[in-house]
Amino acid sequence: MVAALAVVTACLLLFHRAVPNSVVRLGSLLESFLPWLGLAVVALLVPALLRRSATASAALLLPAAAWTYVFGGLLLPAAEPGPDHLVVVQHNVSDENADPAGTARALASAGPDLIALEELTPPALPLYERALAHGYPHHAVRGTVGLWSKRPLTGTRALDIKPRGITEDWNRALRTVVDAPRGRVAVYVVHLPSVRLGPGGLGSARRDESAGLLGSALAAEELGAVVLLGDLNGTVDDRGLAPLTTRMNVAERGFALSYPAAFPMARIDQVMARAATVGRIRTLPATGSDHLPVVARIAFGLPAGR
């Protein structure tokens, strides 16, 4: 039994795309927590040792090797970035955050060039603006998302990624251009629809639809260098974000589990790039949000594509 479960775990790690998504979006649900399958190796090791089973112990090498193959690279040291790079912070600040000014100061203390925020509310927005005004003289806000920058911003516009069926005002994406060290970079700040787990499975249809609209916008982007920052309500392994992950590079190092802040289980706050490399991504200390902020370095001058 232990050996059989070890083989199944290894297969799920290596062939998770084969798990169907047509029923209760089981595939996306598995992929949302895929790294946690590594705990199965630990759990199965106990009965294998108690039984003193050479077969079971040998079988456990399969999921251990599979996990290392899929995720081991995230644990390696990150290369030192060159001079042409941007440091970015991505944070869903929560529309229930009781300390917007303190949150803004905590994010700025990391010294990023760009700070992307989601779930901005009209009462809290002036507090963020005042707290970030000194270090970040350039900022743009559209709806509930915003970007603060040390460098000039131009051509800011709202981006329509609203799924069908939402009739109320819903503006959760913007596109702007940053004057970066290597030239102009298109920066997208987005907040994809929430995902809910219920009796019918993983409720991700609206998120997937919105990701598809965003993917089309990225494909049509004329600038070569692109940075995507946002709460995508999905992990980079989740096939629902394939319209984005097939067009953009994701972080090469670091897990940076960001949600929920009290006990992070998954990184749904993402930093992606085109014609650039996203180095190590890591979390910052908790703020007044139910998400943890994430920070990453982006190095430019590399070919587009994942």
C-alpha cells in the first residue's frame, strides 16, 4: 500500500496536467497546492520504517525525486542581478486594512522601484498617496488597483478584463509604461476574480475567463519588455493561468507563499515578465492585509517567453 501510494504521488507531481479539469476543476485544485504533495513523502516514510519494508522505502524515492525535479530549482541560490534591473513589490492590501499608512511605509522600506497595490478603496487611497508621496512621486490608479513608481509613468489606461455576468462597476486592471534603465517597459497591475471552494468544486470560471482576456491583452502588447504584477488568485502551476504563464516568465527561485497571511498555503500574488527574468521572489513581513507582500528583482535584456 505504501509503495502504491508513493507511485501515485510521483505520478501526480509529474503528470498533474493529466488530471481532468472538467469535473469540479479537480486539476486546478490539485495544482493550487501541488508543492504540498511533498509532505506525502514524509507521511509515507513513517509506515515504511515501521514495517521495515525495503520495497516501500525504495518506492518513496520516486515521489522524492519527482518533487525535486519539479520544485527543487526554486530552492537554489539566485544569481546576482546586473545593473539593469527593477525591484518590485506586489501586495493586495485588503479593503479591510485598518492601517493603510503603516502598510505603505512597510512596503516602501524594502526599497523597491515599483509598488503595485490591489483592493484600494476611496477612503484609504489618500492615505497611501500621502505615505508614498516622498519616495514615489509618480503613481497611477484605476479603479481598485494602483502603481507607485520612482520613475516616470506614461500612457496609463484602464484595462477591461471584466468577465461576463458582472454588471456592477468593476475596474481591476491597468496598463502603464515605466521609463526603466533599459528603456520603456509596459507594466500591468491586475486583480483577477476570486476563487471559491464549495460543494461544486473549485469556483474559478470567472478567474479563468479574466485570465484569458488579460492573456489576449499581453499578446497584443507592442512593447517588447512587459512586467505583470497582481493578485491573480492562482498559482503559476494552475492551468487556469495558462494564458499568462505561457506568455510570461515566472520567478525562477523562491516559493513566497503569500495567502492567507496567517498561515500561507499558496502564492497567488505574482510577478511575471516578458523579455526579462524574474529572479528570487520572497515575502515581506505581514501588514494589515490577509495577504503577505512579495518582492522580486527583474533583470532585463533577455529573450521573451517562458
